[in-house]
Amino acid sequence: MRSGMWLWSGVVLAALALAACDDARNRIGGGEPGAAPGARVDAIKETPERYYGKTVRLAGEVDEIYGDRAFELEGNEWAFDDNITVLTKTPVGFGGAALNDDDEVVVVGKVRPFVAADVERDVGWDISPDVEIKLTKRPVIVAESIRKVGDPARWPPGGSDPVTSTLMIVATTEPWILADRKVDLRYERVQSVMGKGLWVGPSHMSQVFVLPNQPPKDVQPGEWVRVTGTMKKAPKDAVSAWDLRPGMEGVVGEDTVFVDDATVTEVGRRAAGPGMR
């Protein structure tokens, strides 16, 4: 039965990885949810009034960085002065790495006319006078999300979509990029109750630790639960902090992520599928 468990987990993880790749390709070519398709930097610069107040998706290259919350985005068209300023409410970073010149990014944000007082109130910080002069009578983008092309990390770290399956977590090659993402695991199997929390997932080889905001009561292995919370990177002393049994150091490493401040709700039982007994 253990070989069946391994085979089932491997097939599901492979399918999930392919789906994730397809989703990434679709997002680059087909637009982000809620963003106007077909927007281009040169078109916004030419007729900005058509785009004011609208959320757009723009792909381009970072041309000049004014600070950790402002940069010039160069569009993909052969147009004169084909760039637009992108402003963010918090410093831009991708898994601990800063934004760099020539990075290819996808920006989703709202087009605004640059009125210094209004834009500063929106982003929550004071724009330097020299940048203000450059932006006079120009449209700007107040970004909602930024993603590097070919890189799963995005700003802001929490992303916009919750993690909805433990398989999304265990199939991620660099799980730390999921830190601060919201979690809504709607139907997960409890593998074990241990220390201050529990392990959930389809198998012992594909599971995630959950640290509830209240100690779990009457939750038993084999039951099915819904888990909501936030992804966090495990602390260095996770084994002792979570009261895990000795020998778990090899399971909880420095790149491990877990569900923190979780609400765990029992949703009953269901028949075990192949490899899940």
C-alpha cells in the first residue's frame, strides 16, 4: 500500500506542476484577473484620459529606479519615450531580492493623472521634488501587484490569491516564496496531531504543519478539516517551539513553511482514495 501512496502522490504532484506552468504562461499572455487586456505603455502615454481610473496590466522592462517604491517601466513597443512611472505603497521585493534595472516584469495597477498631493495620499509617502518635476502632466501607475517574468515570486509577498491546497505548497520548489500568502485549505486530511498543532495533507510524504490559534480539540488522524490562516516561514527552533517529537529536525528545515494563526474546522470524513489509507 505504501508504494501505491508514493505513486498517487507523484502523479498528483506532476499534474499540479504542469497546471502551475500552464497558469503562469496564461497569465503572461492572457492578462491578470480584473485588469484591462491589451493595454500598452505607449497607448496610455498617448491618450491617458482613456485609462484614468482603470486597472491595467502592463509588461515591460525596468528602465530606471528612483527608489524602492518608484521606477520607470519601459514598454515593449517601438515608440518614442515609451516608458511610464510605477509607484508602490510599500518597498518592492521578491523573496528578499530587490528590483533591478532591466528586470522584465508584469505590473497590474491603476492609471492615475499625476497630481502630487493626490498620488502621495494614495501611496502614503512623499515623492521627492526632482521626481515630481519629471512626472508633471504625465500619467502614472499605482501598482497593486508586480511579478517578474519567469519567476514565481511577486510583490506584494502575500499575493492576491489564497493557497487552496497542500499540494500547491509541497509542489513549490522554493516554498519560502509563499510566506505571507493567505491560506484557505477547504478539504484536507489530518495525518497526525502533534505538539501544538497538526499535520494535514494527502499523505505523510505530502503534508504541511498547521499551528492553530487555539489548541485543536477532538481532531483525530484520518478526519477532514478546513484550514484558514497565513503561510509563514518556520522558525529555527520550530521543533521545540511547536513541541514536536524528537527527530523532527530533518522534517522541519530552514526553508519549511507552515500555516500560522490557523482556524481549523472539522468537515467530517470521506472514503479514502487509492494510496490514502
